[in-house]
Amino acid sequence: MPDVRLASPQGKWILLTTVLGSSMALLDSTVVNVALPRIGRDLDADLAALQWTVNAYLLTLAGLILLGGSLGDHYGRRKVFVVGVVWFAVASLLCGIAPNAGVLIAARALQGVGGALLTPGSLALIQASFHPEDRGRAVGLWSGFGGMGAAVGPFLGGWLVDGPGWRWVFLLNVPLAVVCVPVALRHVPESDGRPVRSGASGGTAGSAAESGTGSGARRPHERFDVLGAFLGALSLALVTYALIEARSGPVGVVTGAAVAGLVAGVAFVAVERRHPDPMLPLDIFASRQFTAVNLVTLCVYAAFGGFFFLSAVQLQVVAGWSALGAGTALLPTTVLMLLLSARSGELAEHIGPRIPLTVGPLLCAAGMLLMLRVGPGASYAADVLPAVLVLGFGMVALVAPLTATVLASVDVSRAGVASGVNNAAARAAGLVAVAALPLLTGMSSEAYRSATAFDDAFQRAMVLCAGVLVVGAVVAFTTVRRPAPDCRRPECRTHGSVLAPPLEGERTKGRLS
């Protein structure tokens, strides 16, 4: 049985290293958007290169995060977590010294691989290490500190861009890794995926780890679904390429990439149907509630991905703000989520998920429509703050109930894979949105260099994002039903990241939680 107590020196070291590891990925996801205009100017990159700067990371992360969790279960979660941190830091160093956009994009893709290795392991190490009586508080602290890191991210990114330079947005990860890795090797016990047995129950509700059936126990015949992971990532990559290059690339090449991406997607489904231990077990979608909530997830996080990609650029290029001002302007969304998501989760337990998952996207849509007021000479108090606050309250209303409903829509033994699928769906939605929005809004490859051209496209983009959110609200209202979720795990309640749902940290049958 895991027996590390939170108050012990070892418990504090475990919490420190897992928070540092997860903060690397959280910070990177929130600060890069603020740096995009400066990256474009310094590297003489067009809009497509800036899209790839965001999407190369999301592509490998979304495509490999399910596989990354399984690797941790099989080879040891601490080992894979440490490899992920080192990999992420080396890739960050390559990003920081990149001489051109091509090298930066390649390094960002490598960063995503590191993120896929370290992100699932961070929370899993806490749940595999701490005594059941302390596990709930440890996860709550992990979530809270991670949320604070995400909240500080845009402010820190803006300060770095305006001060030492955008390269330090990436180089900052190196000293974090230098602290994180030795602490993990010295103080974090290895968790190798064997069943953890316990006669007591505590900490998180429905703990598979304590029953001996979870915590990453692998069946003798279980094999990694490497082909499935490859086909899934290839499909996303080809479709993303086709969307980004559709306006300027050769028609034949773009069409071929789109067709090949669809073929790879079909092949991915076929492989998952036949694989004895698929990365994405398709039968989980037999749950109508699970399918419905994932459709809502796709709508919500596609809109979020597009909004955060474009709004930081809008504030700098069109409104004329500094990178620090643009990063700080968006801070209230994360702060509101950090402060109020627990109460939102409690409310959803009382009234059920249908109302929060309907009202939340509608509030977010209203916030994005309020962003239409943000143009040249925009005032923060009159134009930006109202939009950001309405958007933040919408996120508060929907994020915690969304996560809890996903976990409640399947059997407790499948909570891990359900959370992993939902998290990957959110990241894939953001990936496609960043690729598709410039195409759908008629944004040229040099639009971000012209305030007028970018402002026109931004206006159309906000309307599209709001429309996608309304579709998500309609899906939630017509398909999501009781029973109300009863997710008492802290990671369902306290969450500060705005780009993906929190990951459930327990493993079931060797799959990602």
C-alpha cells in the first residue's frame, strides 16, 4: 500500500517535483501565444509558421498522450516521468536557440513528445505514492499549485517577451527541469504498474488502485498500440497540414494530404477495432452520455483554442499593447477558474450536469462576442475586462462539471481511459481550430503584420468561435442527462488550465488515466 504521508519531508518533495513537472507543460501552453508576434518578427515567419509553432506541440501531445500513460504503467511511472521532463527540457533548449522557424517548429514537436510522457505521470505519481488518507489533499494541492502556475503563465510570458526576449519563454523550462529531475530520482518511489492492494479506502472515490484491479496492472497479453498511436498522429498531422496550407500551398499536395489524412483516420479506427488492447477502445462510446460530453468537449475546446491563439495577437497587433499587457489582460479567466471551479463542481452535483454544460458554453460565446469591441485603442476596463470576465465565468460553469460528467458516464474501472480520451479530444480540437480558423476567416499569410487585415479576420473568427460554442450548448441541452456526476476527486474540482480538461490520475487495466 502507498504509505508516504503528505506532512513528511518525502511527501513534500514528491509534491514539489510533480508540480514542477506539470507546470512545465502548463506554462508552455499558456505563454507561447503571447510570444507569437515577436517570434514572427524576429524569425521573419509568416502566419502558417506561427500556426505550426502552436500546432506542432499540440499534434504530438494529442497523438501520443494515451500511449505515454501506458508506457508509464509498463516501465515505471517515475522513470517515464523523468525521461519526459528531460526530453521536454532538451526540446525547450532547442526552441530557445532555434535560428529559424523550421527548427523552432521541429523542436516544438519534440516538446509535445516530452509532454506526452510527463503529463500523465505527474498526477499518477501522487496517487501511487501517498497514503490513502493523504491522497485527496495531495491531489488538491497539486491541482491548486498547477492552477496558480497556469495563472501566472501569461503574465510571465509577457514579461519575458518584453524583457529578456521570447527565447526565454522556452529556456525557462531548463532550470525547472534541473531542479525537478534530481528531486524525482532521490525522493519519489517508483510505481511500476503492479497492482497496489489495500484493505482501506480513502483519498479519492472509487480508487481502482486500492482494489488491486487498477494502478496500472497489465494483463499478460497486453501490448502497446504503437500502430494506433502512429495512425492517429499521422491523421491529425495530414489534416492539419491541409488546413494550414490550403490558401497558399500547391493544390495537388494539399488535396493529397487531406485525402491521406482521412484514409489514415479510417485506418486508425480499423486498427482500434481489431487490436486486443487498443489505445482508444471504441466500445467506450457505447455510453451515450460519454459520447455526448465528448462532442461538447470538441466544441468547447475548439473555441478556446482559437480564442487564445488569436486574442493575444489581436491585443498586440491591433490594440497596440505590449506582450506583458496582452498576457496580463487574459489573466482573469484562469484566476476565476482556480478560485471557483470547486464550487461549480459542487453545484453540478446538486443540479446535474445539463444546466452547467448548457449555460457555460453560452456564457463563453457571449464573452467572445464581447471581444468584438476590442480594436485599435481598446480600453481594458471598458472593452477587454467585461469580455474576459464573462468568458471566465462561462469556463467556471462548465469545466469542472464537464470533467466530472465524463468520469461518471462510464464504469469506474474505465475512468482512466475515459479521462485520457476526453483530454486528447480537447487537445485535438484546439489543434484543428488553430489550423482552420485563419482559413475560414480569410486570413492571409501576412495578416498579423497588418492591424486592419488582422482585425477584420479576428472579428469573423470570434463569431465563428461563438457559433461553435452555441452548437456545444445545444448538444449538451439535448443529450446530457442525469444521473448527476458524483466525482469527489480533487482533480475534477480544482483546475486552472484553460486549454484541456484535467487528467484523472488513476490507471485502470494499464491504460492512461
